[in-house]
Amino acid sequence: MMTFSVANTGAGTMTWTAEVVSGGTWARIISGASGSNAGTVTVGYDANPAGGTNRTATIRVTATGATG
């Protein structure tokens, strides 16, 4: 597993969502798919099979209306 922190450094409330946009067949969000202001996104992934190639996943955190 891997964890990522989300933080609001602005003055207003920031509602956010997280999603796997690539690597979805072997990577998945276990917890923290959405939140308000601050939170932790936990991503799980399947083991790379023996002899497998390197893999890359993209996790996108979106906060509609947020700037900077």
C-alpha cells in the first residue's frame, strides 16, 4: 500500500475526490476517495507477476473550483 496526503492551504473549504485514471486493473483506492480540506488517500496494488515489466499508475485528485 501507499498513502498520499491532501491538504488545503487556502482560506476556503476545499472538497476533493481521488480516482485511479490509469493502472486501474491492478491499482485501486482503498480509502480516502473523497474528503473536505485535508485527508489521506490510500492506494493498494496487486503484486507484479514474476518476470513482469515495470508498471505505472496515475492517481488524480480533483478539487473543483480550487486554484493554485
